[in-house]
Amino acid sequence: MLKQSLLKLLPIVWLSCAPIAGMTELARAQTIPQQPSNQQAEIAKLIQQMKTGNSSDRQNASLELGKIGAAAKSALPQLISLLKDPNPDVKIAAAYVLARMGNAAKPAIPQLLKLFKDPEPDVRLSAATALGGLAQSAQSAIPQLISLLKDADPLVRAYTVYTLGLMGGSARSAIPQLIPLLQDSSP
């Protein structure tokens, strides 16, 4: 009985580890080796590109900011606005960068929570994963994350489990909703 339950949990655990690999890879990325004044000029250029470029330019500019990390805090308003972009890939990239910025991206939490209602599953799971990058600042999002455990998409549920795990003991209230996922037959 226990073995069967653990076998059913294995895909959830495996899928929840997938973002760890991506986030670890991103965390290993070197920050742009520039002097602070050059870095600020690069950030300003990328902000402008996010405002005026096509969707590919907006996505690439935001990902470049991800290499800079929390030092790109001045780009936060533009990154938050990209969470409203009509292109799902742009929203996903912005969420990824906000996760990379960590707790400096706390002002993005309300907009990330709005993405839980996005029709694209990849956008919803990116928003949940981004909140994992903000775990210390995103404790207030736990009730919304718990509701995302009922999402129709199994990957969204898996990434949400991962994010709740990053929140540690603060997410204890999710335990009653996590237990039924052990019986989840979704791949």
C-alpha cells in the first residue's frame, strides 16, 4: 500500500525537480561582468527594448536582465508590465526573471497571482515557480497556491507542489490538499 502511494508520488516529485535544474542553471549564470555605471546603462537599454521591441525583443531583453539578477531592480516596473503582455512566452520569460531577482521582486507578487487565471498552463506554472523564487516574500500567496493545486493541468499542480515545498513550514496549511494528489493518476 505504502509502496503504491510512493510510486504514484514519484512523477510529482520528479516533475517538481525539473524546475530545480533550470533554476540551478540560471543561478549559476554569471552576472554581466561590467562596472556599475556600464551595468546601469545596459539595464536602461534593455528596459527600452522591453518597451519598444517586438515580442521576441521583449522576451530576449527580459532574459538578459535575468543574467543581471537583483541588480536589475530598476527594471522591475517594466518586468511587471510584461506579465500583462499578450504573448505567453514574454510572460513566461518575465516570470522567470522575477524569480531570479528573488525577494527584490516582491512588488510583482500581485501580478504573478493574476497569472494563475491565465488560459495557458505554461504561464500558470511559470507564475507559481516565480513565487518559489520569492518564497520569503510570497508567504501571503499560500492560499492562492493551494487553490492552484486543483488546476486541470498536472504540470501546473506539480510546479505548485514544488513552490509550496520551497515555502517550508509556512505552507503547512497545504497538507490536506496535498494528500489527495498522492492518488492523482495524471502522468
